[in-house]
Amino acid sequence: MNIGIVSTYPPRECGLASFAKDLCDNLCLHGQNVKIIAMTDRNSNYEYTEEVMFEIHEEVKDDYLIASEVVNASNLDVVLLQHEYGIFGGADGVNILKFTERLKKPCILTTHTVLTVPTYRQKKILMELADRSKAVICMTRRSAEILNEVYRVPLNKIYIIPHGVPKFEKKDRNRLKEKYGFSGRPVVTTFGFIGPGKGIEIGILAINKLKNKFPNILYIVAGETHPKLKKSEGEVYRDSLLKLVEQLSLQENVYFINKYISLEELGEILYMTDVYLTPYPGRQQAVSGTLSYAIGCGRAIVSTPYEYSLEMLKNERGLVSSSADPDQLSLLIEKVLSDEILKAKLEKNASKLGETMLWPNVAKSYIEIIEELLGVKLKRSASEDV
């Protein structure tokens, strides 16, 4: 099949771009032909690779109309639209409706943000996108419930496919700590693009409460400031974190890796980790790629409560606090660091789930849904009978 993906895409640096690249690569591994319609942010210029067939500049409304015409005239069988409110131009990304209203190819919508309490406009946009799509893919059962109850998407139109994770090479924790100069230290890690919504200050405050019992504890915060935030505010948030570390005298306990982390390096950081921490303050987050990666590596995870963590970490796959509170997080981290049996159990359970989330399996699920909706298997079997 010829499959188009509408999304941000590398070399643009964002979580959705990484997702689209992984989805593209793994669809191709299964023998599909994939083209990208890439979303470019304001005042940016990217050198895209050859699979990008068209570039939409998020604030240029005509680009959406031209993109639909280009897709309609192409040999694409289906379009996979990756939806987040922040990547399309206009208020709450309303410009994407200009693309879908002219699109004549079958469209499948993947929802990366499913808000439990959307604004009127956010709700209207997602409802219209869902109505124009042959199927709506989400990543958790809870998201499926919200799509049905809040956005009125029929249940027979909703499919659940987990967030994909790469197959990281397993490496020995102690050898990695030795390599990075952290031998003998309990390591807590958070990674991803840095911004106020990530709650890194909550993580730092939790580590501060642990330093008496674990004087050599190390909190690794890996990742650069989100490019959009860096453009609008510079390093204001990161500077506030550095100031907090200094105020608490945690310079020896908090380690920032201020750069975009490659997959190879990320795998090493995760396999070196004793406790993976997501300290997000908001409860509505439907998906977390970083948490998915930690599950994929089979880490012992401690998290604040939000939609994705509550579903993915149940059944003893991780420990979730009742609120975004440093005291609670510190107690849960201490629990894991003080109990090797508990840590091993959490790692084993997370790893078992992670196996089902590997990208080749996720891409196969996408293909099966596309074939079902387009009747590809039916046509193939009919021609074989003849």
C-alpha cells in the first residue's frame, strides 16, 4: 500500500516527529510505501529527506489547501493524520480542518492528545476531524472512553494501538554507571524536552527530601528545552531549575544533559536508571512517549497521576502517587531504592508490557487496521481465488 503520514518530521525536534519517523520506518520494514506531509513551524526551515512529498508551513493557510490537492492527485491509498493541537496553525490548530475538508483520500486519525475537559473549540476541532476520518486510533482504553463519551466518536470507529517504543540494546546497569562515572550511586532519571509542563521542579524537590537517606543519589534530567519554548522564552525555565538546585545545595545530586538525546545514548541512560520518574503536574496527559520508552526498557517507574500513567502503570507495573507532590514521590522512590525485590518485580512487569509496544508490532497493527478499512485483504483473496 501507499501510505501518507501528516505530522511533524525530523530534522524538526519534537516527540511527534520522532513518532512519525519510527512509524514510517517500521511501516516500510513491513513492505509498505510511505510518504510524509511534514508540518513546519513558524520561522523555521528544515532540510527534509526524500520521503517528504510536501511541506505545510503551519501558519500558511494556502499550504493546507495545496497539500490536499497534492495528496488527492497522488497514488496514496490512505492518509494517517497525527493530531496534536499545537502542531497545526491557527487557534488550537484549527487550520488542519482546511486540509481534511478538501481531502478525498481515506483518512485515519491518530490522537496524541485526548483532553478530558477540552475547550469548546478544542472539542469542535477533534469532533470534526474524527467525523471526517474512517477510523480514530488512540493509545489507551481510557482515551477510547473519552473519545466516545466526550467527543461522541462511535465505539466501532475507535481502535487502540499502544505508543511504539524502539528495541533498545540491553546493557548492564553497573557497567553503564561505571562508564558514565556514576558507580555505586542510585540513579533517578527523567528525560524529554524540558518545559514548565514537565514538572522537573517537583522532581528536584523530591530528590531534596531523599538526600539525607541517600547522600549520593543522582537525578539525571536529560533533554534540551523544547524548541518552541526556547524560541519564545529562551532558557527562562531551565534557569529557574538551576537556581532551585543551587538554593537547595543539590549541585552534586542533579545532573542536566542539555541536548537532544540520540536513541543510542537514551538507551544507555535508561538502562543505567534505578528509578524512572515522570513528575508531570497536569492530570490530562493522554500519552507520554517518554514513559512509553521507560516501559519499553523495563524500568522501575514512579509517576505522578495522569491519564497515561494511571493506565499503563497499573497491575504493579509502576508506582503512582495520588497527586503531584514531592513528599509522595520521594516516599515512592525511597520504597523502590530500599527494596531490590520490589524493584525487580516492577522491572519485570514493565518489561512484559514493553514487549507488546515494540515498533514492529505497532506498525503491524496499523497495517491490519488499514487493510480492514480499505478491504485490501478481501480484494487480495478474491484475486487469488481467480
